[in-house]
Amino acid sequence: MPEPPDVSLVTRYVLENPWPLAIVMLALAAWLAWSGMREGLNSRMKSAAAFAVIGCSVLAAGSLIVTSGEHAERVTQALVDATVNGQTDVATNLFAEDAVFSVGSPTNPGFGREFIVNLLERIGRDYAIESNSITHLHGYSETRDRATVHLACWTELQIAYGPGASQWVVRVERQRDGSWKISHLTCVSVNNQAPPLDRMR
């Protein structure tokens, strides 16, 4: 799997994962309030209130603001669900008109949307999925309008003997109409080997 994009600390620890920081702030507030009341120190009570406000603010920001990484995770989850259920039309609609499909690395030359549509139709027709488990799904906010998701799946096809592992990189971007769609899909590996491009054509 390629290295993930850099994500700001505020986005990572406030907007997308506020609980660790919020718990620390609220725990400090509780300790300061308890010790302040026990020792009669108003300064600690004021500090406790400040830490409590910070902790609650972090939780509120994390709950109210949906980052590009979180949008991308939802789109990626929707793609997996539609593909597993054989809903080719639903899966196709999740791709932007100028979407690209690459193999091995997102930096490799890619194929256009027609290839993607044909691939989805072929999966639904010839490679029906018996079961699928997502073993890794993590979105990385790059900008307000773009994010990258690293995805790993454990999949069993109806025509195959036993499940197989695959890794994917999914780039999702906000479109002009405000919707979020996949602009670049990369199959990084299948069973820890280079993806079989000849079988995807």
C-alpha cells in the first residue's frame, strides 16, 4: 500500500477522531474541579471550567463537521456495498465522468470511465461475490474537496476456491454539483501480488 497523504493534526485529532483529545481535556477538568473543591482553590475551578469547555468544543466540532476524508469513506463503503450486491448501476453512478482506473500504483497510467463501467459489469456478470469483509478502511483528508481512502478487503467469489485479499486506493472529490464521487480507483494488489490486469480487460 502506498504511503498515505499528510493530514493536518487538527483534522486528524479534532474533526475526525475527537475522542482521545476530548477525554483528556474532560479528565483534566474533572481532576481540577475535584482538587479545587477539596482545597478551596478558585483558580483550579476556573481552569477546570476552561478544560471542560475545550473538551466539549472538540466533541462538538468532531460531531458537526464532516471532513472530506469522512465523505470519501462513505462513498467507498457505498461502492463496496453496491459491488458486493451486484448493483452495477449504483456502483457506476459513484464514479465521476472523468474517473480513472489504475493498477499497482495511483501514479501509473490509467484507464477511463468506459473501462471502469465494463469492469463493474463484468464483475456483476462473471465474478459474482459470495462474501466480502472490509479489513481496512481509512480516509485521509487532502483538501476540503478531495480525499484519499486506503481500502483492504477479504473477498470470496462464487467461482473461486477460498477467499482472497485485495488492497485499493480510492480518491474521492467533490463535484461541481456538491456531490462526492470517485475520481481515481487503484487496485494495488490481489493476494499480495500485482493485480491481474489481463483478467480485468
